[in-house]
Amino acid sequence: MFTTLRTPYADASADGLSFALGLPPLDALAVLPVQYGDLAVELRLLGASHQVFAGPLSETVACLDGPAEPLPGRTSTTLPGWAYEFTATTDRHDDDAAFGRAVEAVCARLADRGDALAGAFPGARHAVTALALEESAEENAMGWRTWHAYPQTREIVMTRSRLVRP
């Protein structure tokens, strides 16, 4: 699902993103509930990035008020009945055209998927946040990916998360 968000673009740069587990639902601009096997998943676009609820997990990657952890390159933890892994990388593009093509490629890849949610901020065509479930070859695992595009710095932050039942 692709939507134009009804709020001004607020994120400043990839460096402003924070990471948190266990937060309650924050005000969302768009929400997509998805069933993945027996697991209820909720993909949420926030005014300041994303939130995912999957089983026992709440993952937030956003520009958060107050003290918050910086976005890690990699982290993992255990939850009741699950193991969780998270990775984040940032691509920096040399020019606006290359950045625009990269953002448009992500949007095109997710356009017709029922398990993906993407939103563009008004007045900033390539200011996009997108989330999508990721198929897993393992029966006891599921995952998702996200993209956070920052036109003013030509950065795209990409995250990949995975839940595994040990």
C-alpha cells in the first residue's frame, strides 16, 4: 500500500534516528495489519519514521524525543519464545538523480504488495518511509525490511529485522 502522508516532513537526517524496543504504539500516520502465518503483524508509519508490532515485539526506529539509543548497526536479543536480530545500514548517494532513482526503485518494488506499506511526505517527493515483510526460508522465522529516505542528505537508511522461534 502506498500513501501520501498528511503531515509535514519532520526527519532531518539519518543521524537523527533512534532505536527502541518495547515502546507502546505511537501516533501513526498509516497502519497496515498483516497476518504472517499465526503471527499478527502491524506495520506503522510515524511522522518520524516507523514502528512494527510482531507477536511479543515492538520495534521503533524514529526521531524520538528525549534520551534514546542511537541506531545500531547490529543488535540482537531474546524475547519469550523468540530470538530477535536487527541490522541497519545507510547508503549515501552522490547526486539527487541517483538518490531519486534509488527511492523510486524501492517504491516500485513494493507498489503492489499487500504486505508492504510506503508513505511519501507532501512537498518532498523522495522523502519516503517504507516497510515490507520479508519471506523466510525457515518455517519458524519471519522478518521485515524498512527504508527511510532523506532527500536533503541523499541518504537511505535500510533496516532488516528477524524473529526466530528457537
